[in-house]
Amino acid sequence: MLIMSIESTCDETAVAITENGRKVLTDQIFSQADLHSVYGGVVPEIASRSHVEVISQLAERAVAAAGITKKDLDAVAVSYAPGLIGAVLVGVNFAKSVALSLGIPLIPVHHIKGHIAANYIAFPELEPPFLCLAISGGNTMLVDVRGYTDMKIVGATRDDAAGECFDKTARVLGLPYPGGKHVDELSKTGNDKKYTLPHSHIEGSPYDMSFSGLKTAVVNIVHNAEQKNEALDRESLCASFSRAVSESLVPRTIALSRELGYKKIAVAGGVAANSRIREDFRIAAEKEGAELFIPPLSLCGDNAAMIGCQGYYEYLAGIRAGSDLNAYANMEL
Ligand code: KG4
């Protein structure tokens, strides 16, 4: 089954062609990062306009790169929530027009379910059930993946997402947007014990998290140093920060997997590209005797192949949308 899939929830426009879920024929991605970097963050209006400008060409290019014709397509899948509403609308409307003009089914896909499905592409042997930590720019959640389409959030951030926290830290340090990878890079030469940073604990909800206190602590350290004209050890601040984020995520995930009786742990989303988090998970999973699944960097960030993969399983579960499909800024899993 050939699916054209579309992703436009934030600042990447992507169109992929996948076969039977897990085989990626092509994944065309246009990153808008350069358009937003001058503003230090994503400007929703600019994001929507840029999606409109490139989406048709990307789709044409995807069909050519896959070596197929439009008539070979069996369905179109689209990431319809959550995301920047104007941006998501562009993808949803484009997908509707593809479905209508080719007379093929339209499959709505939750963006975070797509991130989780990136693991199916990277690891052909992976099947539910398993526990997945989904960490991206807008979401941080622990998901009990009971089946391909049957998922339950067991823990989540109460405020900022982990990625947002990386981006704010980068911003206050004057690093370019998107900042996560720059913080990651700097932290490699820093001392992760130099700065003492807070770790959140939410009374009565051991699997929920909070990152806003950590973010504020970093901002205060930077501002204090500026006000006192003191030199800041940026590398060590990045390393201490990355350690604090990782220590919020990794032990919680391992403890929850133990509680749920899972020996399979997956990680997904843009922040899963972080080297400290990957390494800490590797060590912790090995100690726990659990199998660990983290996609390669190319499948951690937003892409359309993951939407096509999840779209396939949604299709098998009978999920379809009509031409009244809407886009949503927020949506439960
Ligand atoms: O999944 P994603 O591409 O978009 C969303 O769906 O949100 O995630 C983007 C987030 C950004 O916050 C970005 O700074 C972060 O992932 N990120 C990283 C790294 N690479 C990307 N954060 C930490 N370390 C990295 N190496």
C-alpha cells in the first residue's frame, strides 16, 4: 500500500511516500529554520506562508523521487494535530485536495503518534506494546503504547516541553535558533557538575514533570553573571542543564517501564537527538536489562515518513477522515 504523507505542524514542510508503513521510498523535507532564526523562534505567520509556498513542489518532487505516478497512490495521510494552527491547516487542506482529486482515502494522524512511529521505520522488529518517551519542541510525555493505535499518556510535563526549555536556554546564551543542537554541542566540552540546577518532583504524580523552574534557573544564572560582569562558563552551564533535563527524563522512564512491566523502551521526537539523553538512556537501559529504541537523528525531528508509517496503522484500524477534516492546535493522543 502506497501512502503519500504530509507534515506541516511547525517549521518543517515534509512530504513522504511510504510503502506498507515501514518502507520509506522518499521523505522530502524543507526546513524553515533559516526564515525564523533571525527572530530567535518560530513566527507562526511566516511558517504558514512558507508551507503554502513549498508544499505543492515538495509533493511533485516526492512522487518523482519515489519513481511512481500519482495514480499509484492508495491513500494520503496528514498530521492534523497538535501544532501551530495556521501551519497545520496548510497541510490538512493540501491533503484534502490530494484525496479528493485522486479519489483516495484521507487518514488523519496525530503528530506525536507519528513521532513514536518513527521507531517502526528505524527498527523493523519493534512491535507494541512498549513504553515511549516522546520529547519534542512542544510536547514531553510518557506514553504507554499498548497497540499501534491504542496509546495512553501516563506522565507529561506540567508546563514547558523539554525542547522548549533547550531552545530558551540557547536563546538566553545567544545561540542560534533552533537552539537544542547548539546547547548539545557546547555541553560536550563542559563540566556537568559546575552549576547546581533544580530537578522537579510533583507530589503524588511521580511520572509528571516540570521544566519551567529549570528554565528560570538558567535564565537567572545568565542574567546574574551579566549584571555582575562575571564570566560565564557557557559550556559547563549547557552541560549542567543537559544533565538536569536528562535526569528528569531517564530515571522516570526506567521506573515507569518497571512499573508497567515493559522490557522495551522507545524514545521519540526532536530532543531524542540529544547526545547526553541518548547516552544516559543507553547506560540505564543496559543496567535495567531493557531493549532500547531511539531513532537515528534524521528520524527524530519532524518528517513526513513517520506520519506515513503511523497513517498505515491508522488505515488498518479503519481510521478515515472526510473533506470536513479540521486542524487542531491541541489534541489528546
Ligand atoms: O520534534 P521536533 O523536530 O519538532 C516538534 O515536533 O516540536 O523537535 C524540535 C525540538 C526543538 O526544541 C529543538 O531544539 C530540539 O528538538 N532538538 C534538540 C536537539 N536537536 C533538536 N534538543 C536537544 N538536543 C539536540 N541535539
